[in-house]
Amino acid sequence: MCGIIGIIRQSGNVTSDMVAALQRLEYRGYDSAGLSVLNADGQIERRRTSGKVSALLDLTTKHPLSGPVGIAHTRWATHGKPVEQNAHPHTSASVSVVHNGIIENYMALKQTLIAAGHRFDSETDSEVIVHLLEEALRQGHTPSQAMAWAVPQFHGAFAIVAVFAGDPHHLYAAVKGSPLVVGLGEGEGYLASDALAFAPYATRAIYLQDGDLAILSAGHVSITDDTGTPVTRPIVILPPSVAALDRGPYRHFMAKEMDEQPIVTASTLRSFWDPVHETVIMEDAPPRPRRVDIMACGTSYFAGMVGQTWLERAGIPTQVHIASEFRYRPYFADSDTLSLFISQSGETADTLAALKYVHGQGGRSLAIVNVAGSSLHRLAHHTLLTKAGPEIGVASTKAFTTQLMTLAALSLFWQGGGHAEETGELVSIPGHLRHVLNVTAPYHDLAHGIFRHAQSALFIGRGPSYAVALEGALKLKELSYIHAEALAAGELKHGSIALVDEHLPVVALAPTDALFEKTASNIEEIAARQGQLIILTDRQGAPRLQRFAHTLITLPETTPLSMPLIYTLPLQLLAYHVALARGTDIDQPRNLAKSVTVE
Ligand code: G6P
């Protein structure tokens, strides 16, 4: 986790541009922030604070510092509390370092360094990097020799950027298992966890690879690989994406991103659309596999669960795995199975580790990714890009629905492109989403009604609507901090129904599909125990279920392909309005980070 930016220019002051870049990286963590610059005398000056990047902005406004070279960091705490003392950069007399990842052998290194007379100030694993580099300098190494000597001693995952006092013409970087991208501007250079950080200043980028050491000067980069051999990495031209970072008239990025869903699901579908034959065409997808294993985390995992139902309908046996579990289980690659990885960021550590595990066993991979150029995009054998655009709100919304659109299209593609009725269903989805987004009053009323002081909530559904229920419960937890649990509706009676009383909100997803009557029976069981039912159904289901409902929300008629997308939106709106009523931090909920780049 954590966001890193380093800037090197020939003159001027990089402080405010580093703070602005950190704000663009805040999705990676936001519990403390800090920066260092090399001042006019080539000495290190540092400012750090707990809290968000806005606190660092205040601090650097009150206590300014200046220099043309600097490094900065926004943190998501792994080792050590999110207090100033643990905030990056970590600094000694001669070195200042920012780090993303985990140095797994830090305890052993720390003990050796303490024995050699080094004094540690923080509880972090990252501080050993500074002291080991300082130790190298003590032994007479130059900064580049110090990096080459110290970095191979670190176990774990890291992206490191360092500045050395008295060396104002270079930034030093090392990469293993955490992303770091070089930005090349006119006579200036950048190093960042995500190209988004320097998007306003540089459009040419180089993605560093595992084992790379880089030395960046204003306008030039030299890279060596893990054998110390100088290498040339490809330069990519970044797409313009900065406009998406503007909240526009919306109060929250989440509100903006929910509202964009009709457009971005349509753009996603368009990128897989053959307008001549009016079918799905996916030039980047592999041919239909015999079997599919899906691997993902969080919301992307729930997209995978929905995808499983579609692929199985297409006759392809499919299993879905939580990436963090999958990577530690025995895995038996077989040439009939395609591994499908789903990720918004393309940087989630567990998903990437699962991909490497599969590749290591000779397996083939397809990735569904939102961020072009991300690690997953670069590593997978095939990639389908979703067109959600940058998603800034930490709770995923449009990334999820574009993943669903891609999976729905993929299931049709592997059936030969889909017949007119099914492709017509896909085409109609964006319009239905707009319709659902236009009705917000019920969610506002629920937020100020039974959810105002609710301690807990249940979500139920069957088949694909169970997967959507899981995503709905996650949204409520993330945004409002209300404990929420999703259950397969038929499973409720095996224990969890004991929770139901007249205070418990139960959100029931009941589209009139093949399982409607089964879900309706479960709804009756909850009603019989006075649960407060919020029922999502369609016009056909409404008369049957109305009498059990505290609130009944009537949605458009759906099909198996359209239901998951359409039923997701009310759950997003519910979580958003409950969070609004409770006054929680909607775009940056506590303890979370958008991109989880540690295990
Ligand atoms: C984090 C985010 C979730 C996201 C998950 C997987 O936990 O807060 O919203 O679903 O990571 O991220 P990915 O980028 O791989 O989809």
C-alpha cells in the first residue's frame, strides 16, 4: 500500500507539486503523510504528520521548505501505528527514504544495525532501509553503490525511493513486487507508485520491473536489472486522464462515480462490440476454455462470483477463489483451465501473487483490469480492459459494474458472440442503470429511518443475487461502519435467522427469476419474525411481496444477464445515503485503502 512520489527538477521548489501528487495517490492510503526535499545546500529537510495529505498541506504552508528535488509519501499503516513518528520519509543524517511494501526480514536487519550502533526512531519495517543505506555510506560506498549493496538484503516486497544529502542531482529507486513508474518530463523526472501522480507534468512513462534499480536525474533515467546489467525498459505514452480527477458538481467522488455508471458500462460494452454483426467480439480474449478458475479480492471477487453464474450458463465449469487463499493452496495446472484474474487497480498484491503462482505452474491467464499499464495488465497473457476510468472513491462502484459488463460480454463471446436477444439485453443495461439512479428518495428515507441507528443489517439473495448481496453488504460496511452480512437466502434458517427481530433491517434481492418463489418463502420467514424487510424486486414480483415490506423498491424487469448490474445500484445508493446520514468519510472510509499492495 502507500503512495510514493519523487520529483527531480533543475531548479524551483517541488514541495507543492509533491503534495498535489500525494493527493492523487491518497487512494493508496491516507493515515499519515510526509515529504523530504534537498534544500539549496543539498541538505535533507523533512515534514511529516499523522492524518491525511491535507494535514501535510497545512504543515508545509505553515512551515515551508524548498528545493528542486524531493520525495513524498502517503501511508497505509502495516507496521506501527499511524502516528507522525512512523510516517515516511524515514531519514538519517545522509539519507531519506520512502517505501511501499513490507520488508519481511526487518527484525533481523534491525538487530544487526542496532548492534552496529544505529538508533531507530520508529516502529516501522521501512526504517531499516535508511539505516542499511547509511551503513553502506559509512563503509565508503557512493549512493549508487549503497543501493546496489543494500537492496539485495531486503526480503519481501518493496518500491523504494531515496535521496542522499549532498547529491542533489539524483533520485534513487529500487523495485521488487510493488509498483513504481518513472515519468519523463522536459528536463525533469518523476518516480511514483502510479502514473496518475505525475499525469499533469509528464506523459512518457517507464514501468520498472522486479529487481530493477534506477537512478533518475532531471530528464534522464538509467536502470540496471537484478544482475546489475544496464537495461532499457520500454517507454509508454500515458493516456490523458487528469480530467477524471475533478469531482465536478458532486459532493463526493463516489456520487460522481455512481452516476457515471450508465456511460462507463456503455463504453466498456462498446469496446467489445462488433457493430456490423451486432455481436460481442473480444479480439484480446483467448478462445473458449474448457474450464475457468477466477481469482480476485474484495469487490472484484464478488464480480467473479457473478461471472461464475454466467460462465456456467454458457456451459463452462467455473470456480471462484479468493486470491489470498488460492495462493497458498496446492494448485494443479491443467491445459484445459484458464485462470481469470479480476482487479480494478491491477496492483492488488494477493491477486498478483496468485497470477505468478499460476504462471509458475505453467497455467494460462486472462485479466480483467481497469488500469491500463498496471502490473496485472503487463503480466497476464491476455487482458480485457474495463472502461471505468480512474475510480477515486475507495469503495468500488463503477469498477464493479464495468467488470460485470465485461464478464457478461465474455460469457456471450465464448458462446459465439451471443444471439440478438442476449446482446440486446446487454445494450439495454446502461439505460436501465440511468433509470435506477434517477430515483433516490427511498434510500434517503431509509438512511434517516431504520438505518439511522442500526447496529447491523442482513442482505439476502440466491444465485447471482447472492453475489450482489455480498457486494451490497460490503458497501454498507465500508461506508457506514454498520456491521452487515450477506447470506444465501436458503441458508438463513440454518442459524443466522436467530438475529432477526423487529430492529434488524434485512435487504432482500428478489428479482422474478427462476428462484423467485424460493426467495419469496425466505422473505415470509423473515416477516414472520418481524424483520424489517427492504425488498428489491420488479413490477411482476411487487404484488406478491408488497405486504411483507417495510420498503419495497421496484426495479426494471431483468434477465440473468442484466439483473446483477441493475440490482447493484440500489445497494450502492443505500450505502451512500446511510453514510451521508451518519456523517462518515464517504470517499476515504477509515482504515481502508483503494489499492491493497501488501498481503
Ligand atoms: C481494496 C478496495 C476494494 C477492492 C479490493 C480489490 O480492498 O478497497 O474496493 O475491491 O481492494 O482491489 P482490486 O483493485 O484488485 O479490484
